[in-house]
Amino acid sequence: MAGIFFSCENDLEKVDKFNLDDDQPDQMTENIELVVTDSGRVQLILTSAIVEEYVEEKLTKLKGGFILNFYNPSGEVRSFLSAKNGEVYTFDKKMRAMDSVVFKSLATERTLFTEELIWDQVKHKIFSSKAVRIVEKDNKVLTGVGLVTDEDFNDPFIIQPSGEYYMKKKDTVK
């Protein structure tokens, strides 16, 4: 009768190198460009310095700066969103942009500046509960706290407007 014996030795320091902390991402990618299409047409292009995916939490973190371009049916950029950091919640299809957020519509020539913004992909709405500043094409500046608008930045509604606004005679109500 022949027997084979194996001996196994574990170096705990080597094993610990493979153990991930609970707060570590399941996957990390650097310098990505993600193209989202529908029926062969580009809908969105996301570029980000660092993408961290957390599978169990259904969360993707964007770090080190990102730009999200929205495209129209003709394949042209219609608006873009940029920020230093972001989080994508895949379970409810929302994105949270944070730190130096800029949202610009090329069609309406409006630019939004804020520190936090939520994009609801299902409702196609943009929200913020933070201080906002909107610069329009004629350099008119609107400020306040909180905002609701659509992905095209049509008819932005500032929840608590502030600042001074001088109306032209044609804007007055008779």
C-alpha cells in the first residue's frame, strides 16, 4: 500500500495580503471611457480617472474627476456634467456628483455650478439641495439654494432663489 502525504504551510503575512478590507472596492479601474448606446446610437460617454465598484452595495464611485457627456439623436453633445467625485447607485439608477460640479446645456447655453447634484436616470431629472449658481447665455446670473430641472436644462427651477434681479420693462406684468 502506497501513501502520499502532502504538507502545507501558510505564511500569514502572505495570506493577509490577499484579504480585502470590507471598505475596499471589488474592482478598480483607472482612466476609463464608458460608452452607453441604444440601438447603435451613443447616449452617454463617461470618462473618469478612477472607477471603484462595490458589487454588494450596488455602488460605483468615480474619483479624481469625471465628465459625463449626454448626446442627442444626431450624435452631438447636448449637455455635460463634470465633478471631482461621484457615486452611481445602480439599484435606483441615480448618480450623485460632488465637489466642483458643473452642468452645462449647449442648447440652452446655461451653466450650473454647485457642490452636489443628483441625476435621476429614470425620471430624466437633475436635482440639487445645495447652493446653486446658474449663468445664462446673456451672462445673467441666478443664485439660490436647491434646483430641479431636466437633462437638457430647460426651465430650471431654483427652490429658494436669492440675489438681485433687474427686470426689463418688457418683463413687467401689466
